[in-house]
Amino acid sequence: QTVVTQEPSLTVSPGGTVTLTCASSTGPVTSDYYPNWFQQKPGQAPTTLIFSTKFKHSWTPARFSGSLLGGKAALTLSGGQPEDEADYYCLLFYGGAWVFGGGTKLTVL
Amino acid sequence: QVELQESGPGLVKPSQTLSLTCSVSGGSIRSGNYYWSWIRQPAGKGLEWIGRIYTSGSTNYNPSLQSRVTMSIDTSKNQFSLKLSSVTAADTAMYYCVNSGGVWGQGTMVTVSS
């Protein structure tokens, strides 16, 4: 069974930079996995931040960026804001099926 | 801007079939090369991909749910649907519909209980 692994929790200082990662049990993550990143605040539906590794939606704040880093998909937040405190999920494509990571709880403190 | 809205019974008995519909507004379900997905989230837990359907009717399902899942699409009603059979308490979750353009519905809570 394919497992997608994220850091369970991370902390960033206001105005600081943090990188969340997303690893696959099958090996290095490449653009062929079309990594997606989602943000979910308490009591709300998730929102899509990044698709296909690095592409942003019109509603994605500029301070978020997606990339591949060291064999993993990565979501970087540059200049964290209090409103960025949330759960973040990655999603990877495995030839027809998608698998979510377990999520990262990001604290801005 | 496309909007999605889930609907369906909030309570389903064990062993019965869960049926949900996602209504698409602000655009045609046939436009573009979108696919339409269902995702669920048990309370306090992470997201689980259930499956997706293209406008053509082609589907992909989560292997762990494949034997119980059926998705369909009704372009005349601008809706797509999810059926999950033989439900148990483990299927209790918030169910979301999502399109490949990144738009999520608000979700609908489904509880499996007698």
C-alpha cells in the first residue's frame, strides 16, 4: 500500500519561512506525481493552494510556492501570517489513483 | 466562478448504501477538461480520496473502496453522484466534492448509525 508522508507538525514565526514536504513510499516524488497542496482551517472545507507541483490558483496567496526538493514535493511559506495557521495536506497521483498525505499542522508562533 | 454543493441524507444505516449528489453552479459540468472527485474526512482525521469521474463517464476509484463505490454524472442536471454500498461506522465522515480546477464544496456530514 502506497504511503504519502508529511511532517506531523511544524512551527513558523510570524514573517518567517517554513517548508513542508511530501514524500512517497514508492520513491522520489517527481512532476509525474502532479503534487497538489491544500490548506484546511478548523471547521472549514479545504482549499487548493498548489497543483501540478508549482502552479497557483487565482486565490493562492503569493507567499505560498510549490516545488520539488530532495526527492519530495515541497510547499514553502515565505512570510508567514497568523492566518496561515492551519492543516496542510499534499496529494500525489499514482497512475489513476490519488493518495493524500497525513497532513501537517502548521503553527504560527 | 464555479461552485459546488453536496447534498444527501445525513444519516445512513449500517449495511445500506450512502448516496450523495454534488450540484455544480456557475458553469457547465461539461466545460473544459475537468474531472469531478469525491473526498472524505472522518472527524479529527485526514483526507481520503474516494474517486473521480470525467464528463465522459470514465472513472477511477480508491483501490481500498473500489468494490463498494460507484460514481455517475448527469450532464443534463449539472450534477455528479456518489454511491457507497455496505456502509459501516468507518464510513462516517464529512464528504466533499471537488473539481480538478481546485474548487471544493462545503462538505456534507454523513453518519452511519442504526
